Amino acid sequence: GLYLMGSLGSLGQDRGSDLDIWLCHDAGLNMTARAALRAKIAGIEAWGSSLGLQVHIFPVQAEAFREGLTLPLSDESSGRLGRHLLLEEFYRTGVLLAGLMPVWWLIPAEHEAEYSAYAQRLQTLRLVPRKRWLDFGGLDAVPPHEFYSAARWQLHKSIAAPYKALLKLMLSEAYVADYPRVDWVALRIKRALFGRQPVSADHLDPYRLILERITEHLRRTAESGRLELARRAFYVKAGQQLSRPSACPDWRRLGMEALVHEWRWRAATRREMDAREHWKLDRVLEERNALVAELSRGLRLLGDFARTHAASPGLDARELSLLGRKLYATLERRPGKIDRVNPGISPDLSEPLLWLVHETTANTERWLLYRNPPGPTARPAKAAAGLVELLAWLHVNGLADQATHLQLVPPPADPHLAEHLRLLKVLQRQLPPSDTTPGTMEAFNSPAQVQKTLVFLDIGRDRRDDDPRPLRHLDQLSLTSWGEILVQRRYGGLPALLDVLCEHLDARPFDHPAAFEVHGLTATRTAQLAARVTDLAQTTLAWLASAGPDARYLLRLEERLYLIGWQDQRCRWVEVGDRGQLLELLGESSGRFRPTRMDPQAWPESPLALLLEHNRQDVIQVYYRVHTAGIDVWVLDDLGALFQQHLPQAWEPHFLAHQHRFFDTLLVRRLLHGAVSAAGFDQALCYHRLSRGERGWRLHEVPLPAQPGPYLELLLVTGPAGAGGHGHRLICGDQEFDALVLGEAFYATVADAVLRRRRSGGRYPIYITGVQPAETGTPWSVCALLRIKRALEHRLNAAIGLHGPQTPAL
């Protein structure tokens, strides 16, 4: 069966009406055939869209629908929220295009209460062959909770079509007033067709019958104001403009003229309704408030009805939750949220001229919008805490477009800055119409996520290019996946900016970074800061998203260093301090690999950014630079922690030999303890030489040094507290020296023993060739062992009169 349903062919049809089609298929279709059918439906809908038609085809299987199995909730499908009410709409508006008729038309209206038994009796008597009729079910057992859930659905539909939703909500209210003996509109049509009296097509118009049913109910309750609102909604839905002459009136126009005459509408009322496309803010707000109040009232009434009549609610929790999320995101009003004031009432709210008034006191600041020149008796149309919030509201609601002139009161000190115009252009570019509409139903399957963050620095604050004052405030605008636009003003300078960046990261999954931009529109200095932060933010976001939850990024803003990373599944930032504190921070080991990237401008004279970029897990990487003052050494251990040391007057071959002795001993020990596999032993250590040229720092891989020849081994056995604590020992050849036994003479005694074992007797630096850490339960990090080694070597060399390593004698 193929059915057209909805407003087409009725007074409710207008140029914007869509085509809703039920495609009723056989229950025997297998999964492959159903997939092919869905693909064909999608193709036809796309073709219709290319012709400017909104076509929605719903595949329906009669037996499944009767048992409550419907399409999932979507922007066009109400799912299970109002299945019986949807069926009643199908029966009152459905037009058979091809295929089988519904059994429902064979059941006399007076037997609707026993529909199932009557239909079964017809089939038992073989008066209704199953293959020639479709049975979708009857209207004999509509559960009370459906009225409430369907009302929630209509409230959702009111976001785009408030007048149509209002009529359907009022119809539901009329139905529940007669529950459980409901006089359905579909039954009225059936009675008229089955009756003996002749009936015209006009009096079978489903939308006209809807209005008739609502009118009876509201006259019974003596609510003339609500009846007038229902008539306005019907007039708008019909799309006729009776105040304008028509050379060739069709049946729709003639039908509406008859209704308007019956309503006794004056010519002025018709002119006002026909001028709806020219309604501006004040009139739209008045109508919006009336519609929202009526929709909310209907929802409350139907909710009370459902609670009163339903022993168990029977509501679909998931689908109601989805609807609740969308209604909350669209209709809920709270400070900083940009509310939408025009739910399909007027097509154009734009104004040629608007006035923006800036008022400040000792404790408060606000911006006021006027549609007419501000004066002592003028009332503002909108008030906001900041200019960003006010202009975002103007843009989202369409009051300000490319032709709108915005007049500031008082005028800016420098009219050439035109900050408000720059700001509006940014909003128009960054928030296109596709971003300023409510989110799709699919988006509400998940919690709201930030899609885009815009940050504006010092908006509304007069400052010059040479203004030395720091950043005072910022305005944060966030667009969420639910279609919400939120604006928040924050104070606190750079820390507030970093807070915004971290919150932006927290609001998105690691692998789905959202757009983040910073804008400075007041002076060159803020513009430069904005460009710098935007670049850093995008780099930071990309890095943290690609490297996972243990990643960190180091950046510099206004001569200060900051580290951003994840902690307890939250993004946090910390101010590092000076470069010494930075090296200490990067040298800390957390027991897991923490990949770190560094802003190249944070410390341009250091190769650290390049080293961190090449950092690899499970590999000890030794980087060094040879210059006239000695050798600078950087070591990134297998967990990414950093160790740095300067060796004055060191000799490169001796340095490499010494490094290889130490790390070879360390890796052999790790191999014995299973911390390094035999297969990965050769790849667990690498060396790179650093050089600096005109294009910056470069790396040159250095082959692993050859195994050293005979050498004096000096092994450190640490105590539980490390080198600075008690209990460590040094083994020199076959001698062992205990720090607890020797006390203050420990370093001098060990140094003397080393010198006596040297064949040349030279007083060149003493190096520890290996470290055997104490078994404390927690593995020692490589960088921690290197720091112990460095401290011991310093004390030993001081004992022989060397304040730093020197070139050894050949």
C-alpha cells in the first residue's frame, strides 16, 4: 500500500507543506530487500529535495505497527511516543495512492470500541481476505499516557512550526476531555461517509474538522481568547492572504473566506495577519509569548491527565529523554544562553537601524538594544551583560544583517576602530544559519558537546595599541551539538584564557577536537595576542587529541611558561615558572609514558622542542651538543622524562664511551629482570648529536659506540632513600665502600681509591659506570638514577679538587 497523509488536499495545505508518505510493505521482506527498499526511499527523498519538495517516506509493516513496532524516534518520526494518535491522523487524512485498503474502513463507527473483535469476526467469516486488506489496528484502546507523550512530540515540532503544533495539541486536549469515549475526527469522517445524508467534500476536510472539534471544546469551556488564538493558528497554517485581492480564487481561498466570515474577523485583523512577513520584534515577541504559554499549558494539562488515568505510565523513557533534551536545549532560558525569539512566526526580523547603549556603574556593566532612538521614556528591547552576548542575540535572531546600521551610544572614542562592526562580521562568518538552528534528534542521543568555541579579548574596553595594561576580561561563546549558543564573560587575564582552553578540551572526546578561535578587535596588541593564542590552541588541541589522555603541551604566553595536560580525566594547566622549574617538571616520572610537545617559541634558543618532538616510548635517547665550553647532554628516558647535564671541557669520544658503559650496564640489568626483551635490547638505546644552523636545530644520528676496552668499574648500590639518604655503597673493582661506615670520609676515601687504581695517576673526572638501585617495590626511573649518578659524581670530583669534569689525559 502507498498512502499520502497529512495536510495535502486540505485547507491546512500551504506552499511549505511537505509530502508524508506511508509505504506499507510485506512482512516477508528479508533484510537484504529491506535495505534495498531503504536505499530507494533515500534516493526518492533526495530527488524530491532537488525539486524543492520536502518528501518523507516512512516504511511501515502493518502487523509490526499493530504490535507497537514503529520507526525509531527522529526529527520526522514520533517513534512510539504517540502511535495510536498517529494512527488516528492516518485514518482521518490518508489518501490511497496504490495498493490495499485498511480494514478500519470496514468497521462501522458504532463498533469502534470493539474493533479488534469485530475485525477478527470479519476475517473468520472470510469476509475480509488477509491478502486484500491491511490491518493497522483500531482506536479502541488508546492508553492515556500517549496523549502526554504525543504532546511532548508536538512541543518538539513547535520549534519549527508552532501554529500547526498548537492545533494538534488543542485537538488532543479536546480528545482527553471526552476520554475514554473519544469522538475522534477520523470517526466523524467515517460516520459521514457511511451515513445516509449527502455530504460535501468541504465538510470532510480533515483540517476544517480539527478546527470544528477544537471550537466545540473551547466554547464548552468558555475560553474565547484561546479560541481566537486557535483561529489565528489555522489561518496561518492555511497560508491564504485574504486582505489581498485574487483574480482567480481557488477552493482553498473560498473555504477560508467562508470561515473568516463565520469568525466575524474585521478587515484590520485580516490585514494584520497577512502582514505577518513584516512583523518585527515587538509583535513577534507578543505572538511568541502567547504561543509558548498555550503550548506549555497544553503540555501540563495532558501531563496531569496521563498521571490521573494511567496506573503505570508506560512511557518510552529513552524517547521521552531525547525529546526532553531537545526541548530543554531549545526552550529553556538561562543567563548567557542565546534564546531564539522567532519560532517560525515571521520570515524576516531584520532592522535597518538599531541603537546600542553602553551603561557602566561602579559595580555593573550592561548593553541595551533599542529599535528606536533611546530616550528617557524609551524601553530597551534587549539587555545583556556584554557586547558579544547582545550582538550574538541580534545575529542569531536575524535582527542584524549585512544592511543593518548599528549606532553606538555614546559614540566610541575612535570611530575608525568600529569594534562592534568587526565583532558582528566575525559572528556572521563563524555562526552561519546552519549553526544557529536547533540540533537534530540524532545529536540528542549523546550529552551536549562543544562544537566550536570563540573567545573575544577585551571587547567593549577602550584601549590603545600602546596600552600597557594587561588583559582584563574575555567573552567566551560556545556552540554545542544540541544547537545551544552560550556566552560567558570571564575576568582574570591569561589564567582565565587557559581555563577556557581546558574547558573546551574537557567538553570534547580526545579524538574529536572542536574548533577554537581567539579574536582581539580593540588594538594591535590584543589582535597579536589573539592570533598567537589561536595558533597555540589549535596546535595544542591537535596534539592532545592525537596523542591521547597522557599527552601534555608546553606553551609560552607573555613571557610565562604553562603546561597543559590531562589529570584525573580532566584537562588542567599549571604555570611552570622559570626554566629551571621547567626542567625539574619535565624530569618527573609518573610511572607511565607521557608524550610532551613544546611550543617552539617557548624556548627558541634551546633544542628542547625538537627533542620532545622525537621522543619515543620504551627507548632511552641520548642527545648531546659539543661546543667550546664542553658538552651539553639531554636524556629522554623510556617513559619520556627528561634529564639534562652540562659537562665542561668534556671530550666527545670519552663522553660516548662513558655513556655507553653506564647505559649498557643498566640495560643488561633490566634484561635480567625482564623489563627489556631480548628482541628489543638493541633498539632500547640511541644517540644523536645536535647542531644549530640558520634554519634552527638539527639532529644527526650517532652509531652506538663500540664496546669499551678494559676500564675501572665504579658501581653505585643505592639505599632506599637514594643518593641523598643513608645506606648507599660504592664498589670500586674488588673493594666496597659503605657510606654508613665511613661517614664524612666516604667521598674522599672512594676518590683516593680510584686515583690509586689509575695507571697514569691523572686527576681527570671520576664517572660512575653503573647503578644498582635498591629494591623498593617501585621501579626506579632512568632519570632518577641519572640524577643520583650526577650528584655522586659531583661529590667525588669535588673530593679530588675538580669542580666539574675535565678532558682526560690520553
